Amino acid sequence: MAPKLEGRDAIKVTKHIEQLLRQGRKPKELVALGFPKLVVTRVYRRLKKEKAAIEAKTPEGTKQTERHPETAVELTEKIVAIQQRLDSVEKELQRLGNLMNGLPEMIVLMTAAREFGPYMHDICPYHKDSVCTLWTWPSKGDIPQGIGEALAPDDEKGEWHIKPSPLYCALCPIPFEDRLDDMGGKLLANPLSGARNVTCQGCGAKGMVATSIKCTKCGRETYLGWWPKKE
């Protein structure tokens, strides 16, 4: 039979038993080691009641987990990750700021292009019945988005066309290139083409030249060219 404990000894033994029970030791093991059965039973029941009270206060489905202090390495990694996120947000805000700064110019460009588009429709030799006959694509998926309404093939070639948007026509340089080529051809056909670069060997005057031309209907002759200003 275990000796009766009193005073400080009883308190020390009780705390020791509580510590061992919290560590997972069984009451029978403690009794077998010589601890008073009455004290072991009393402490075990008290701990059991405390555990039941804690579980009753914990919401259902909530798991009790033991939290450990984070190490310096873990904290450093978290700080680095947060800093990277902040840098990414800062870059995105800067990009949005640049877009907002350029928005007024974009609005002016879009407005001008949409007003200029119909004019390009009128002068473009490739714009027929609202369809662009210049550009074709092998499939609908190859047509860039936003340039106009896709039109399915209606011939043996199987090529896709578009009804171009005014913006697309306004940005298309082909009509101007064709007109420049036409003007260049007319200039080359001019009999005085390049005459402005001729320098007189007598007086040194440059570009002051003229050529005789004749009316093929009445036979009257005249001169065509450049004369110096009268002083």
C-alpha cells in the first residue's frame, strides 16, 4: 500500500502525476510505478473533465492544432514573397498609368480614323460593294480580329474576304501607294520631266528651259517651260 502523502509532498506528487498523464501515460502504468491510486484517479478525472469542457467550447469541425513559432528562414521567405508581389503590383499600376496618359491621344486617333475611313472607301479601287477585294485569307481563323466582318468564300478559290471596318480602311496605305505610283508614271511621261535640273552652259542659269510644242490639230506652235522673273 502506498504511503499517505501530505503537504508539499502531496502537491509535488500531484503535479508529477498530471505531467505524466499529459504526456500520454496511462493511469494503470502510474499505479504500477507506485503512485497512489487515489491521487492518480482524481487527477485523471480532473484532466478528463477539462478536456471535455474545452471540446464543448470548440465549434464542430474545428481542429485543434498546436502552433509553433516561425523560424527566421520562414519569415524571410514570406517577406521576400510579399515584396515580389508588391513589385508586381507596382509595375502593373505603372503600366495602367501609362495607358491612361495615352488615352486622350488614342481617342483622337480613333475618331480621326473613323471619320477618314469612309473617304478611303470612296477612293480605294479595291473596295467594291462594301467588300475588300485586295486582301484574302485561306480560312476564317486566319483573319485578324477587329478588322471587319468575315465573309465566307463564294468562288472556287475558297478565299475569305472581309467587309472592312472604317478604322481598318483608314490605316490601309494601299490606295495612297497606288495613287503615288500613278502620279509617278504621269511625271515620267511628261516631256519636260527632269528639265528643271538642266543648267545653261552660257549663263549658268538652272532650270530656265522651254521646249517647242505644236498643236496636232491646227499646227500652231508655242513654247512650254520656265522663264526667269522680270525685274
